[in-house]
Amino acid sequence: MKKKKWGFKKVDGGLEISNGGEGNKKWGIMLGLPYIGGSVGRYIRKRKKDLLKASASDPDGPLLRLENLVKIYDTGAIKVLGLKKINLTIGRGEFVAIMGHSGSGKSTLMNILGCLDRPTLGHYYLDGHDTASMTPDELSDIRNRKIGFVFQSFNLISRTSALKNVELPMTYARVPKAKRQQRAKELLERVGLGERLGHMPNEMSGGQRQRVAIARALANQPPLILADEPTGNLDTASSIEIMELFRELHQEGATVVVVTHEEDIAAFADRIIRFGDGQLLSDTINDHHQEEGETC
Ligand SMILES: Nc1ncnc2c1ncn2[C@@H]1O[C@H](COP(=O)(O)OP(=O)(O)OP(=O)(O)O)[C@@H](O)[C@H]1O
């Protein structure tokens, strides 16, 4: 009969005590908890995810914090500096426009703020979580929970009603059917589309489609709304309506960050941050009252 071998093995995040591997069973202590099961890796990944979810974000801390953030694109032959040592803090409830000419680093910044990419050097803290050390799975998890995206091209699902489009993120988040239908309806009413719940994207104007996209971005109540050229495909009247909607959402407490190259669009925000050649050039408070020519 084969003799059982007992042993200790260091594993990521803890110690595994093996009884010699009868079947797939192993037991041990990991991350401070007793563990029995087959897949150590799966357990640790799940535990890390739970810890990430449970780790309290500091409600008094900033929502976004970039610390000495550098992004380098390594194209093999040459290295391109996309962002150069950016330090930036955006608080909860702010309405911020990010501006810059072509090639200034706006998309690079958006990709990092949206957890689609990680900094090469430095840190990006989203709601207190350092994204620099996250795995792609962890990035996607934090992205789904913390960010609602609004894109220039709306990105709605065609041949799917406005209601179903808004329900979709809640379906992924496993919100029960009745609850997600009710919330999608309320959100569409909130953006002024209560009469168009059953309309398909191709039965709506550009401005209405963008309203659906904004309702969808709000579906899982993310702390951050990130909008990338949200008025880029809209006429002037619809652009104004959309920016006014963002302003209302901000007044209701949402944190809204809009990337744009249009001064008129940026003027809706309370704070305007300008980029040039991968660097932060200016960061100014937008005094709406002064612009409107009001006097005390
Ligand atoms: N994948 C990449 N590989 C190499 N260099 C890149 C890559 N993406 C961006 N860059 C470079 O990084 C710098 C910043 O580009 P980025 O796309 O962030 O600018 P942008 O302000 O968004 O421009 P646009 O308004 O034209 O979209 C530019 O010099 C660009 O050439």
C-alpha cells in the first residue's frame, strides 16, 4: 500500500497543508481561513474577489486619484509616452470636462480611468482601490461595479427595445427580473423616455438614443459616469439637451467625467482639465455665473 505523504506548500496568499492528495482533496489554511477543496487557485481567486468587494471604500476620500501616473506604449522599435507623470484628484459629485487636442492623451486617460488599461508606472485609485496591481479579471469586476460608460456612438443593442437595453447591465449583475424591469422603466422615465420603452434604437433620434445610453449607464448605480465625446454624433440642440441631462444628474449627486474637444460642451462642466502632449496643462473651475454675465 502506498504510504501517505504529508507536506506543506507555500501558495499564493497562504499555506497549503497537503495530506498527500487523496483524489483532488486538499486542506489547509489560506488567507487566514480553514480550507478544504479541490482547486486552490479557484478558491484564492474567489477569496481575493470577495475581499475586493468587501473592502470598504472611504466615503470621505476622493472618487478618483491619479498619482505620478505614466503610460508608455511599447511598440517594439520605439516607446511612446502617452501620459507623463499625471497627478490628479476628482472628488465625489464633481462634474468635470477633460479637454485636449488630438494626440494629447485623452483616450489614453479614458482607458485608464475606465479600467480598460493600467498605468505603466504610478497609481490610479478608483474609489480607494489601486488598479495598477489588478489582474484583467479584477479590472473588469471593478469596471462593472463602479463605472457607467456613455460613448459617442451610443453602443446600444439593435433590434432590442430601450427597456431591454437598459435592463442589460442589471441582467449581468443578476438583478431579479421584476426589479430590473421596474428600475429600467424608472430610469427611462428619468431621462424623458417614459413613452418610448418599447422603441428600438433605429426608431429613435440620436439624442433619444444617447438618453437610453445614459439610462443604461445608471442602471447599476455606479459611483462614476464616464462619457467619451457623448455629443460627438449629435446636432447642437440634442447636444445641449444631453449636457443639461448630465448637469441634472450631477446636481442629483452623480460624479460625471466627460471627455470632449468642444469648448461649448466643456462649458457645461464645473471644472475643466486640459491636456497637451500627455501632460496636464491646466485645471480650472468653470464659473458659470461669470460666463452668463451675472453681477452680484
Ligand atoms: N496603442 C498605441 N500605441 C502606440 N502609441 C499610442 C497608442 N495609443 C496612443 N498612442 C500615442 O499616445 C499619445 C496619446 O494618444 P491618445 O490616443 O491618448 O490621444 P487623444 O488625445 O485621445 O487623441 P484623439 O483626440 O485623436 O483621439 C499619442 O502620441 C499617440 O500616438
